[in-house]
Amino acid sequence: MTDHPSSASDARRAAVALLDKVLGEGLLLSECQTQILERLEPAERARAQRLALEVLRALERADRVLAKHLRKSPALHVRNALRLGTVELCSGGAAHGVVNDIVNLVARHRRHGQLKGLVNAVLRKVATEGPGEWAKLRVPRLPKWLRAPLVQAWGGDVMLAIEAAHYKGAPLDLSAKPGADLAALEGAMTPTGSLRLQDAGQVSALPGYEQGAWWVQDAAAALPAQLLNAARGERVLDLCAAPGGKTLQMAAAGAEVTAVDISENRLARLQENLTRTGLSATVVAGDVFEQKGQYDAVLLDAPCSATGTIRRHPDLPHAKDGAGFGGLIELQAQMLAHAWGLVRPGGRLVYCTCSLLPDEGECQVEDMLEMFPGARIGDRLKSLAGIDPSWITEEGGLRLRPDYWAEIGGMDGFYMAELVKAEV
């Protein structure tokens, strides 16, 4: 990690402010970053986000290093400043620049400025001893409230592999418009057909962005639309569609897509991507349960715990505590039943969630098959490119985990299944 003095102060101050919101108020980064980052230049904004993500991924390690040098835990804002400094110092940051900047950051705080001497002393010790200690520490583990059910589902060894994937973070995956030339991006193709960039930098500055040649979409998130396999002229309903990667895939295939989401803010991003790529879909701000009619195909990306996206969103296990998971599972079942009623006889539905919890995936489809005798699992999954047969589950869905493809950067945790409705 290199130090950039010109942007470091503002970026570090913003990163600590983000950490205060996540670790102090239980907010997700997506819920607070616009307000905190809006006044920063694009490069500083990207740096602040990156610094906050790095601290959240390495929080356990940072706290273990700091524990040796603190007799008692200081106020959260000071602790977060120390955590940021520790992560930077232990990851190769220039000691002089990092220490001075963090000390100045704390010194300017109205309530905690008097602790600048403590911060200076602690970070100077960390600069000397921290890097050697850092390398010996275990990969950070998920909080117990989340780790316990995942260990129960997948076992301890798999859990360690998942946590290793979370700690490494995520490369950038792109889905391309048909016929687009992505050679200038110099990425590598994943087995399932996404283009993967390991060190992408600023997304909007990449070749082909302004021309709408591609959009950002994790390789795992690109598979539900591949499974649905929308055909030209088919009427397709995309439920909970924002931010819109799957809508774009199906529109690019020539389907007549209606994209529904309850969040107007998230739909604005979907519309921006449609405009940028020159693709078209009918965009509807509304509730899933208000939708009517009959469609050739329905894709339901149901609201879920998002536990499959932690390698990309390390704020999630720190901002949430699992209290709302039961309500989400019930909502998924209700949405799935309603969506099934929107599928014409002979049509199909793809259900998916970016969750690692079987209750939000495998169990939902098992219950669905029991509840609706006219539903059966489709067979397209077997023909998808790049799918390891061991990923196909007992009931016929597809289970993806962050530790898959570990050698090339992993993938988001996902579950998906294709359900086909009997002809009348």
C-alpha cells in the first residue's frame, strides 16, 4: 500500500467517518457513504472507500495488534483511527506519513484531540512491531452470530476457506454486450464467461465504459439470467431487479423485459445503465405483490441476508446482527409463491439469492416443490458453461460459494434454481 500525501488527509478522515457509522451506528456503507464522500474528488472518494473496506476486512487482526499497546479501549472514533493506521502500517504504508496523518486527524477532533499523544505513541510502536505480528495472525473470522449457522451448514473446513476468500476481497467482474470487444481491458475470462480484472482501478475510467460495452456484475450474479436463458421476443419479468445486471443481460438477449423494484433510488442506477449501454426495458417502481399478468419467464432475485457478498461488502457482518433474517425468509417464501402465479403455463421461473444460508436457498425451493405439484426443476443447469457438477444440489439447484475458484479470486455466494410450470 502506498501513501499519497496530497489526498491522504481527506481520504483517511472520510474512511474513519465511514467506520464510525458502520461500527458505531450499525449502518451499511451503502447507507452512509454518499453523505460522507460527496464532497471528495473521485480519486479521494475511491481511496476512502478502499481504506474503510480494508479495515473492515482486517478488523480482528488490527484489534489484536493494538491490544498489546492499549491499557484500555479509547472512544470509538479514536479506536477507528488507530485501526486505520494499524492496517496501513502493517500493509506496507509509509510510517511517517501514516502516523502523522492519523495523529493530526485525531488532534482536530473537538472531543478527542487531547488523545493525539496516545495515538502517536501507539502507532509508532505499531510501525515497529506490527508488520511482524500481522503476518502471524489468523485470517479474520466472521462474528459468532453469523459464523455458527454457516459452520452448521457447510462445516468448519469450508468456513475457513470462505473466510480466506472474504479476507482477500473481490476482483472486478464484467458482463459484456453481445459482440463487444473487450480486448483493451486485458482481463481474463472466467469459466462461466465473465471478464475478470484483478486490479481494475476506477471503473468509469476503464475502456468501453462510456460506450456502454459492458457492465459490472459478479460472475456468480451473472448466472441466474444465463439459467433463465431469455429468448428474443419473450415477455420476461425481473423482480427485485435493481441495480440491473440481470435486466441488462436479458435485454441484450432481445427479450421484452419488465424490471420491477421497490427502490426508486436503486432503479435510477438501473436506468443509467440502460441508457449507457443503449439497451431497453420497461422500468417499474413498485411492490412485487402488486404485479399482475402472465409472463413467459420470471426472475426473482429475492431480498436476502446478502451473506454471499461479504468478500465485496465486509461491512455487512459488522453492521448487522442477524435479527431480521427470519422475516426475510418468510418474505422470500411469499414472494416466490406470488411470482409463481405470474408464470404462464409452460413457462419458467428462476429463483435466486446472494445468500450462503440454506434456509434462503435450498430449503425455499424444496418447500416450493412440495407446495406446487405443477412445478418441476428445469434441466438447463446441466448445460451451463463452467459449472462444476458438484455445485448442483440434491433438489436440483445451484449452490455457489466464495471459496470456489479460489485460485482466480473466488465468487460471490449464491443460490439459484429453475422451476418449470406444467402445461395446462
